Amino acid sequence: MVFGLDLRTFRIFREAIHMTQAKLADLAGVTQSKVSTIESGQANPEVATLNALCAALDAELILVPRRIGGDVRRMVDRHLNRHVATVTPVMSVRDEVFIPDGDE
């Protein structure tokens, strides 16, 4: 069983590079019906199949233990400049707005 992976994402990646299921299947060495079953989320593919699909899509499959999944997700978000702002209470407008005076 594949945990934490929505296999339908393969369709999004494939369509983003304008590739047909038949072409992906050919490059990955699987049947087109296997690609269709995986993209519909109805398959339980082996890791080797997932690696082959990823290689054909010029992507990489990375297995991350769940206990560190949140840490890895935060590192990826930082790397992709997807900063999630932490919500803190506003004490005053002065605390929220910093206007440099030219010396900094």
C-alpha cells in the first residue's frame, strides 16, 4: 500500500508535459491500462513501477518516514519559497510596520 501519495497526481504531471498515457506507458515499460489504473487511484503499484513512471516523467520518487514527514514538508516549502506565515497577535501598528530610516 502506498501511504500519503495520491496516485492521481501522475496524471497531473503527465498532462503538464503534454504526454499521452500510451507514451508514458511505453517509456516506463508498463501497459497503458496500468497507467490508467494508477492515474485513477485504483491501483496498488509496486515501488519499481512508481520509479519507472517517475523516471519517464523526469520526476523523482522519495520515500519519507511519516515521523519526519512534517519536517521534510517544511524544508521543501522553504526551498520552494512557499513560506507559511505564522499568525501572531498584532500588538500595535508600530509592531507590524517597519519603515527603515535609511541607516539600515
